[in-house]
Amino acid sequence: GQEMTLEHALARAGEWHHGQFRRGLSVPYIVHPARVAAAAEEIGLCVDAQMAAALHDVVEDTLCSFEDLSREFPARACELVRLLTKWWGDHAPLHVKVLHKPIYYSRIAADPDALALKVLDLADNLNDMVLVASTMRKWAEKYLAKSDVEIEPLALACPAAFDRYARARDRLAFALQKTPRF
């Protein structure tokens, strides 16, 4: 039977992400999708979108497959996870990223729930980036620059989540300004 609760999605995401930590932090990885799910709830997204928020990284970052998800979660939640999941790796060659990113973002932009979830996800990433700005400066600067190019247009199209994105982006820019360059 399919469990239709956010609690179930968070519990399963916690199992799949077990032993993983946020890059550069000693924070268990599950804290990130849990915060994105809480933000999704706060801005009034449906339960399927909240579940997708909890599960948004499991296919990309764990051994969980889309088939595993579809056995346990509603079709809409699974569809949103699919929209949010990159089908190329972080270490893919630049020409692959250049080819696939516009398709990825256009699919997300075409679905209001996926768009809101992506903006909330990126806002949470930016907030974590603030915590590592001094120790992982190059990465934080690169992420901020990428956000300005790729994310700003998405965020502007999503008024419900835009404020969170803008505040997080400004926090990171400020953290980088006051961090000395070595």
C-alpha cells in the first residue's frame, strides 16, 4: 500500500540517506530534505509536493531507484522527484551539462510545484553554503555565480519561494564579502 504521509517520506528518505552528510558540514544529509519539505509545507504546497521535497535527492544520491519510489509513494510525488533529478552526474563533461541543463530547467519551470521545490532546494543549499563560505570559498563563489545565472530566472517565476531564495543568496554574498581571500 502507498503511504500518503510526509512522515513516511521523511522516514524513508532518512533510511536511504543514512550515513551521508552535507558537504563540508557534520550535519546528517537528511536535515536538508527535511528543511525543504518544511519550507514546502510553509508556503502551502500540497502533500505530494512536500513528500517530493523529502525525497528529492534519493534517486540522485542513494541506491533508491524510481521503481522503488513508485512502489511506495503516489504518482504525483514520484513525478516531481523525477523532474528534480538530474540525469547526468556532477562530474559529467561540460558539453553534457551545457546540453542537458536547459532541458532540465525548462521541464522544472513548466511545473509550478517542481519550480517551487527547486527554488526552495536551492535556497536551502545557499543557506548551508553560508556556513562553509570561509572554508570552501571557491565552491561557495562558484555556487553563488551559478545561482545568479541559472536560478534567479526560476526564482523570479516563483513568488511563493522567491523571498527565501533572495534572502539566502544575499546571506551568502555577504558571507563571502566578509571572508578574507587567502
